[in-house]
Amino acid sequence: MNNTPVLNWIDGLWLDSGVYKDSIDPATYECIGQYAEGGLHEAQQGIEAAKRSFAETPWKDDRNLRAKVLLELADAFERNADELIAMLALENGKIKPEAAFEVTMVPSKLRYYAAQARAEYGRAAEPKPGKISLVIRQAVGVAGIIVPWNSPVVLMIRSLAPALAAGCTTVIKMPGQTAQTNALVARIMSESVSLPRGVINLFSEKGAAGSIHLVESPQVPVISFTGSTTTGRAISAAGAQSLKRFGLELGGKTPMLVFNDADLDATVPTLEKALTVFAGQFCMTGSRLLVQRDIAPALIERLAARLEAVRVGPAADPSSEMGPLIDKPNVQRVNQVVEEAIAGGAEVIVRGGPVTEGPLAGGAFYRPTLLRVTDPDMPIVQRETFGPVLTLQVFDSEAEAIALANNSEFGLAASVWTRDIDRSLRVARELEAGTVWVNDWAVVYDEFEEGGFKQSGQGRLNGVAAMDDFVEYKHIALNPGLRHH
């Protein structure tokens, strides 16, 4: 256990709030350290440092400096990857391969946006004889970044990298549930020798006072938020007072559409992983399974056997296939959702549930659950569960599959399983989702945008479009006139 509380990193300094909270290993519920809880004061300190850095350093104007820093950050995360993976697995609970999956995505994102910083340009034209116009893209100012606990490292970098590439300075609210990991992330970022003080400011907070201050402050013109749709709506309403700009990646309820010509040998193992990765605590969790009727019995039999056999356990055990939920209140929440669904008519195929006996009983473990439903409007179908709970619905036709998939307020991602290439494209075009995978799941590339339709968000992260949240377009009209004869 770390007996010295980890601190917040603001203006290049390690600052103590004087308010300490425990960091918990969700697999054992043992205390693994303490952290200084951030809040309104830390948020304001970060804003002041970021404002000063934006105004007084070359950061916003020097694209070569920004590219250099992003490359230094990438190298630093690579150097410290093993330590970061170990801490993330311990504190967040995800098994080591999943922690490694998260951490190893970071350097390439930073390097991609280093390239974007160098390639960033406006345009020029001669709209009329003797008239020249320029459009330049300038950093909007201080960006507030609000990060969730489920994948705190990569989701923070996913917002930070384009913000830095665009020339913004930043204040990052990290989740208190992963404060030991957050402090390690800040220490890694402090290794960048070219990073001006105050460009990156980071505090950990389990409460909401700091987040609220970032959202409400007129000194923070843009917020990049990853989290629930409910919170996204609330902060959008609060920020409307200052016409604040929001990039929002919100909740999801990913439908997995399996047609009767799908290769079940390839499909079923991926369906299992789509549910159990990060213990179902993932905005892209494959939580709605839609299966064509004539293959439903075979798929149910094979998938149920796999879900029942999933080895739930701590990240410390290399044989674990799924780790704990983030804490025990979330175990109780997920279990209540399942109990209400069963009482409402859902048919139990696999009843996992909380682990209440044996060596895992002290942790926040919840075994995978599979329920068959016939009412598409049941809360368990319509609301994000954020746990390893899968609903199964049967369809007869392609049109019915699309209608069931689109019968949701969410539209973050979807997956289509078929060996018919024409069908895959037809269905993908009709699905109301920002990402559609064909015969795959959770494929994300730095170069290609991701984000939500409908209530799953606004704006895009990854790809070129991610920088749009952090820039303003400025038209400069010149009147040099025509040359004199």
C-alpha cells in the first residue's frame, strides 16, 4: 500500500487539497492508497494556470512545439507502460490483457495528433479581383476534459491529444475511483521536457464540484466529456448559459445483429468478449443480441455454455477472464436491473449475478447474465446497464432486425454478422449508429472518427474531425487591390 497520498498536478506542481480519500482494489476491497480529493478550488487553479499558459507561452502559435511535446508524451507512455498497466489492473479491476489493451493504444494516438499538429492549415482564395481572403483555424482557448473511470487512461488521451494538437491548454478532471492511476499518468506526462507549465493540469475527484465548475466557468469555452447520457444532458443544460461548446461521447446500447448465414464459430467467441470485456463497463459493450430465428437455438446453446464457463477473478490471477465491477454499489445496481427484468417477464438463460461465496465474495464481482426478452420496450433493453448483462431478441427478417436495432435512444455502435457482403452494407447504412462493425466488434483506429448518433453524443473523437471541437475558424479579408499599370 502507498502510505503517502497522491496529489493533483496543476501548473507543473504537485498540490495537496488537504482532503483525503481511500483508493480501493475492487477485487478485494482492500485499501491500496490514498489520494487528495480535488474539487472547485483545484479546478479554478487549473483554469488560471491554463489561461496564463495560453496567453503567455508560444503553445497556441507554435505547431512544431506542439508536435514535439506530443511525441515526447508518446515516448513517455511507452517507457512507463508496464507500471501503468499494473496499476490500472489493480485499481480499475480489469484483467491484465484488457489493461494492456487500453494502455498500448495511447502512444499511437499521441503520435497521430503530433502529425495532425504539423499538418493543420487553413485556406486562402481570391474571391474577387484584387481581394484575398484567408481562413485560419485557431485554438479556442482552455479546454476542460472530464474523464470516466472505466477506461481512464485512453479516454483521457483520446480527448487530450486533439486538444493539444489544436493549440488548446487543458484542465482535466480525472475520476477519483482511479486516483492512483491518474497520479501515475500525470507523473508520466511530467517527463515531457518541452511541455510548457500550465498546458496540462490534472486533478482527481470522486465528487462533482470541480466538474461543475469547469462546465459553468465562462473561462473554459469547450468541454470534452465522456460519460453517461444523463450527465451529458445535465452539463449541456448548465453550459447553455455561456453557449459553451461540448464534445460528448455518451452512453450506448450496442446491438449485435446475427443473421442466419453468420459463421457461428467466429461469431460466438466475439459475442462473449463483447459482453465481458471490462466486465461490461464499456460504452460499446455488446449488450443487445438480435438473432435470426432459425439459428437462435444453436447460438443460444453455444453462447450460454461459454458465458457459464467465464472465469471471473482478480487481475492478479492470470487465469481470470473477467474482472470485478468498479465497486459494490454497482454490483447491487446491476443486480437490481436484472431482478426487475426477470419480474417483468424476461426469460433466464444464464443467471450469473453477484459472487457471494468463496474467495471472491469480498470483491465487486458479478457473473455474466443472459436474458431472453420479447418486449423491445423493457427497461433492460432500452437503458444502459453498464455491466455484463446481455439481452437476446429474435427476429425473422432483415427489416425487422434493423427496426429492433434502431428502437433505442442510443446510437453509438452496432455490429452485423453475415457472410453476405451486400446485406452487410445494406444493413450498415440503415443502422442509426456512429460506428458499425461487420463480422467484428470494438475495432477502433486513430485515423477514423468515432462518436454517437441520437442520445449517444455529439461531435467526434479520433480522426481529423476530433480537432474541430477545439478550434475556431477566423476569416481575414485583405484588400491589396489590382496592380497598377
